[in-house]
Amino acid sequence: MHLATEVGERISAAAAADTAASGNPRWSQLRVRYVFDTDCLDGARIPLTWWTDAPNFGDLLGPWLVGRMTGSAVQAAKGSRPHFVTVGSIIGRSTAESVVWGSGSFGSERNSAFHPKARYTAVRGPLTRSRLMDLGMDCPEVYGDPALLAPMYFAPEVPVTHRIGVIVRHSENRWRQLDLGDGVTLIDFSTEDVDGTIRQILACEQILSSSLHGLVIADAYDIPNAWLASDRSLGGSRPNGGEYKYLDYFASVEKLRRPVTVELWNGMTAGDLENQVGFDDRPTRWDPEPLLDACPFMVRLEA
């Protein structure tokens, strides 16, 4: 078993056991309208596909969120049995037995990566849907990265301790070694601690992120944010598919952003960053209910 597979199953079990309600009244009212469909269990667990190459925050959001939503742990899916595909650019890992909900494309996959017999209930954004439609596959016009639902199931009270959090991806080794200055904290996404990482983000007034899911989580919790360009010459690492997945997500929430190129250095302060970066505090324009209604393992209760 891959390490990330074992970690994902363990994280989902811990998330499922945490039944604390969201602290946000709007989310709490919505949360009680949806319940887990226990017919989706395979034995005692929910069969799920997630990115298992290496443990990191964004890839573990899938099992973490499903555990919190359902109160049940997940198990790594077997492609020959019915299963779910959720958070991340993992739509290319679907099979004939997959039900896809909120996943996205890198934009660089071969057409053969999209399985024609998979069932697509929602995708991350309109660019992913366009690829499916071009291949003659049915996909409703329902968008959203499921990680946007995080505050519906996890809303801890966290004191703000930093003006800026700088999120770096697991592959950005040079940036991960930085010792930043006053008012700035480095948030390393090469971690399996999903709860703790969200708390780190919530402890910041603003977020600068090279990771898509850093921006998604910041949007979900209404934290002003900016997209850090992954410039190799400055220590970044170009993601698979380049800008495609970011633009796919931005279109889904009607909040277009452009990457900002910043040279990060040891001792860099919040003031140094604010002189170079404009943090976007616009709200997203996105309705969570269509995504929840499309969730294949949850059932909406009648009013």
C-alpha cells in the first residue's frame, strides 16, 4: 500500500470521528439538510479515489472532506468496483465504475484518459466540462471544487497571528527552506495534517499561494489572497498543466486572478510583500447547493 493511501484512509477515519458542527450559522443551516446515503458504503467504508503518489495537503483534502461529510472512513477504491472521484485534478484516473463529483482536469491529459463510461455529476469548472463535452460525454453544468465546502464541516476558532501566510507546494523545495520575517509565516503543503494546515491558514489576514488549494481554502474561508507564480528561476515549480486548473477553478467562482511573480528571500517581512502584491478581497460568486445536490453519496432531506 502506498504511504499516501494509508495516510488518506487514516485521515478520513479521524475526520469522520470529529462530529463538531461548523461555527458558521449559514453553513450549519445548510449542513443539516444533507445526510449520508449509507447505500454508498462498500463494507464499512466509502470507496474513493485520490492522488496517492505522495502525501500532501491538497491531495488529502478528498478523503478528509468525505470523512467529515459522511461520518464514515474511506478506503482506496478498486477500479473494478463502484467508487467516487472527488477533490483534485484526478478526473483522468476515473474508470467505468467511477462517479465523478467536483474533480478537474490538468488540461494536459490525453483524450483517452477520460473514461466514457464514468458518470459525471459535477466538475471543478467549465474548462473541465468543455473537455468532456468535446469528447461526447455527458456532464451537467454544475461546478465547484468540493474543498469550498470545508467551512461547512470544519470551522475552528483561530486567533489571527500573522498578516500574511505564504503557501508553497510540496515540490517547491527551495521556497520551503525560507526563514521569513516579521508578520509572515510559511505554510508548507507537503504535510498530512489537514486540520492543522487549515488552522495555519485561518491564523493569517492574507494568503499568498502557489498552490491551487491554498487559494480554494482561502476563498472558502473569505481570506483575501493572491496567486503566487511558480517561477522556476525564483524557486517555484511549474505545476502539471500550467495555469489550466487555476483558470478552471477561477471561472467556477467568477473570480479571475493573475499570477504575481515575487522573489522571496530570508527575512522578508509582511511590509516587503505588501509592497509587491495586491491581495484580492472580492467574494466568490458561487452557490454551494447545486454542488451538494449533485453529491452522489449525500441525500438532500425534504423541507
